[in-house]
Amino acid sequence: MHRIVVDAMGGDHAPDEIVRGAAEASLALTGAEIILVGDASVLGRLLPRLRHDGARVRVHHAPTFVEMDEKPAEALAAKPEASIAVAADLVARGEGDALVSAGNTGASVLACSRRWPLLEGVRRAALASVYPTELRRGEKEDPFSLILDVGATIDATAEDLVGFAVMGSAYARLISQNRRPRVALLSNGSEAGKGPASVVAAHAALVETTELNFIGNIEGLDIPRGVADVVVTSGFVGNVVLKMLEGVSETVVRLARYAHKERLAWRLGLIALSSAIDQLKSITDWQQYGGAPLLGFTHPFIKAHGRSNARAIGNAVKVAHKALAGNLCGNIARTMAELDERAQRRASGD
Amino acid sequence: MLRRLSRIPVRLGERIGLVEPDVEPLPPGAKPPRHTFRWDLDKTYLRTEFDSLKDLAMSAFETAADKQAFPGATALLRSLRQDGNRICIVSGSPTQMRQVLAAKLALDGVEYDEFVLKNNLKNILRGRFRALRAQIPYKLPAMLRSRIAAAAEAETLFGDDAEADAIIYCLYADLIAGRVSIADLERVLIASRAYDDDAAWCLELARTVPKAPAVRRMFIHLDRRSPPMGFRRFGPRLVPVFNYFQTALVLYQDKVLSARQVIFVALEMLDSGQYELGTLATSVQDVIRRGRITRETALQLAAEAHEAAKSGALSGRSDLPPFERISEAFRERVRELGAAPATDSHQEEPLDYVRLVDEEHEHRRTRRKQGVD
């Protein structure tokens, strides 16, 4: 049975929506046990109000939690028994198999990186994010592509970028059921020689791989088009890209609201388009995806959006379960080992 | 010869489910049972799906071997039967299913003293269609009649959350304890839309039934995974349970079961393949967290179970880890709670049964509209 540890106190709507999502997941997943980490007296009051499987949800007490706006390192130092730290500890000690949190992202990444070893062959972990695109992919007709790294680290060497490509591809294969996810490097041009030295070197290395479906470089405007299923970049660039994409989405929504208020003709136009807009919203609703992973460690960690409601949390738990059931970490480690072996053979002149 | 011939219509009637066997009273001079355990069957003992017409039809054609008991329920029933206790089964299944259900109980090695089924054929022939779904006007008189035949000092009732078992059992408990008057019962029967003669029969039984606060405990098996909080209004005597290990734990605390008997329930659940040691340990935590057993009870059980294990309760179980590891896993689940108090806030106010019945009817109407019932 897979044990999924959930940081019940992290997130804007914690603990109520987190517990609700976990309770719903306990009914949907027969091969999983969910461990809610947080204030046991609070969680103990919430659970009996919900439909859940009492044999598959348990509570592990943690007296404090990291607030969303706290500085990660300082908060973890001041609150060693914060729910995210206790949760990461449980997984580190082998009392849990995967972690889900909607809490402070920096604190989550720091808590995991301090306690969990990296997979063999992985130099750096990468935080991924999903972004809705024009194209669908995989057996599940997934409208999201995966971008990584979006902030686990700042810089990335060529080897790091290759590692990110392997991890992102393994994740997309498993979660989107996409047999050959298209992997691309984010650059300032599609030519192989474009971009900083690390990107050029990573391009050269990825072109040699057969394990990955590497399609070359893409530019920023290719991301929403869905040209690639997995977009690889450094943490600094990825974070900027992600924030910009989120800002564009918010601006579009604000403009639509402005248009709705400003002129009758525009309002009528929006009303005429409303069913299409609703359809688009449901297709690109991040809540149905639950969260995105922190890849590279020996255990899966799914980082849910800070505003996650019960549905998003339930889906994040299901993604974690899928990652465990599909042996995501094992697949990443195996591919890294194959790449490493090939690199060694090449180096020895075979 | 004439006597045998005169029995043919009765035997034929029983065979097709038109005539129900009488509840036999205790022979004169017989000692009354110490404890009566009353069990519902579908969704309480048996894993029965009849939420759709297809499921209902399939259920009707299942053989005894096809029917599945909930893990742990058989071991529990067998344990409860010991020491001369009485097992009475009252089920809403139709009388035509007696043969297959009795065969299933026999296959499971479950002995019982009474087995009452619902005579829906008679209801159909009499044009009493609302009686087909009605539970209170059927189960309550059946339980009262059973108690009149053999009144035990203590009773424990087992039901599920699919229909109105919680209401019926609490009503029965309060009725025989003298907390619900005949006039109140009459109002409840009207709210339950009982036919006049059925209501009159029920009231007559209520007047005759031996009175005592005999019902010690009621267990509601959460087959539909209803939120446990919804049962708080029925008071601490009613315990919603996710599985029969939790039932066994509470009965151990009530000193009805021994540690060895609790182990046997747990072993049956493990052998079913549907439970692991981890889920049993989590079940312990859940029932402590809800304030249904104390941590001290859990620790005492661990100590007694250890003794039982040493004396052979786990012999031949090379598939299990050493008992010390099992015990530590269970203790760890308790420690995980920290010092958090149990959420034990049960209401003790008298129940308004008419309102409960009305709410239950409304709830069922909603479920039917949603296509769930």
C-alpha cells in the first residue's frame, strides 16, 4: 500500500480544503493510505464531518506550520516541528512514500532537499509546473505541457538541463500517458548554437540520446502553442517565464472584465462566447491537475497550488499515487543510469 | 398422517416465502439469554450492492458461495455466539431468499437463534406497495416480537448506514427502556406511513414487551462511508464503524470480547486480502481519535494480545511479522496523535423520532432524484 503524506496545514484554504480533498481521495484510491500532518485536534474535528475511509486516513500531529508569506529558511529554523518539516521527515524515515503540499513553496523545497537524497545520477532537483497549451497530448488528451525548472534552483549547467529533460520526460510519460513526450530546450532561437553555453552544450548532449524524444530548441512564444510537451530551462528563466504566463492570463481576464463593464457591444460579444470560454476554463483548469512535481529526489513530491481547493488536493494526491504506482523515481534513475553509461562509453572511445 | 397433510400448505407457503416461520419463545423454565446480539444482514454482514436495478437483480441470483461477508464479520459473529449468547438476524431481504441466505450463514459457520426476513410477497399480494420499502413498520415489530420471545439482560444491535437502522435501533432501545411512550410511538408510526393494522400490531407488541434499559451498544457499519459526525445526535451508545476491527475494539472495551477474540477478527480481515496491518493500525487511531475507545484500552489490549499471541493465538501465522513489531506499529499510530484530545462531543438530548423519520424520508427522496437509490 502506498502511503501519501499530506501537509494538511499548508495553503490558503488549509486545513479545511486539504482535509476535504484527502478525504475524497481516500474513497477513490484503494491502494493508498493518506497521512495528514498537522494539528491533530483540528484535523480530528474536521475528518468526522466528511465522507472518508477511516482505515485509510490517519493523522500525524505537528504543532506548527509555515505561513505562506514567511521566509522559508527562517521559518523552518524557528519551527522545526512545522507540518511541512514533519511531513518531509516521515517520508525520509520511510514512514511515507510521497508528499503533497499546497503550502509555502520555498519551505517545501527546502524541507525536502534537506532530508531527501537525490536520485542516482541526478545533480539537481527541479520544480516543474504545468501550463495550458493549444495542443493536446497523450492518451489522456492532456492540454498541459510541463515546464521545468521553475525555481528549485537559479542556475543550471548543461548536465543539469539534461537531467531535467530526463525527469520531465519520465513524468509526462507516466502522468499524461504520453508515450514519447516531445522534449525541448527553451532558448532565444531554434538553431542549435543559440543561447548560453549551458543550453548549447545540453542541446549537443540531448541530440545524441535515443531515450528521449528531443525536438531541439523552442522560443518563448512556442510554449503556449504546445510545440513541446516538456520545456527545459534553468530555474531563474523558468520562474520568470511562469510568472509572465500567469500575468498574461490574469491580464486577459482583467481585460475581459473591463470589456464586459465598458460597452454593451463587448458585453454581448462576451456573452455569445461564454460557453466557449467556460469550456476553455474547464479544459485549462489547473485544479483538475492538482499540482506539479518536484523531481529528482528519491520520493515524489507534488506541489499543489497555494490556492488549491479540495478538488485540486484530491487530484494532487492521485497524481502522487500514480507516480508511486508507476515507479516514477525508479524510471528516472534508470534513464539517468543509461545516459551515464552511454556517456562513459563515448568518453572511453567505444 | 392428517397432521402431516395439514402441514403441506404451511410448508409450501414457507417455501415460496408467503408464510414466515414463527419466532419460537423460550421453553418454559429455560434461562433467559445473557446477551442478545441483533444483526441486520445486507450491508451489515453481507457486502450487498443493490443501489441499481441491475445490482438488485444480480443479488437475487447469487448463490450462497457468491455472497461475500465483510471481512471480520464472520469471526465476530462466531465469537459473539459463545457463552450461550443469542444471535437474532432481522433482515429486509425478501423471504424467498431464505434458503440461499441460510446456506451462506451455514457456509460461514454462523449459528443463529432467529432469522427473520421480510414478507414482501404478502405485501405485494395485499397491494401494500409502500410497505415494500418501509423499514420501521417492519423491523421494529420484528425486534419487539423477538424480545418478547426471549428477553435478554443485555442487547447489542448491528446495522448499517444505507437506510434507517440508526433510527430504528435507537427507537427500539428507548422504547424498551421506557423512554418513548406508546403515544410517541404511535406518532412515529404515522410519520413512517405504516398501514393501520401494522401500526396497531406494533403498538400492541410495544405494550407487551419486557421493559428494561437492555440495549448497551449499537454499531452502524458505514457501508456508504457516511460522515461519522452525522450519528452524533444518537448519543455515545451508537458507534459508527468503518470496519469490524473497530467494532471488536469497542466490544473489547465493553468487556464483551476478549483480546484473543479481537485477534481472530483481525486475522480474518488480514486473510481477506482487503486489509493490511497498517490499515488495522489506522483503524485503531481513528476509533481513538473519535473518542470511542481510550488510549488506555488500546494499550491494555496490546498487552493482553501479546499474552494471547504467546499462548498460541498467532500460531501457524508465519506470514505475519513478530508480535512485538505488530504491537509497535499499533502503538506508533497512537503516538502520532500527540496529546490531542479525542473529539468526544456527543449529544444527550432526547431524540425527536418524528423529525428523524421525516428527515430520513427527505434524504431518500433526494437520493432517488440523484439516481443513487
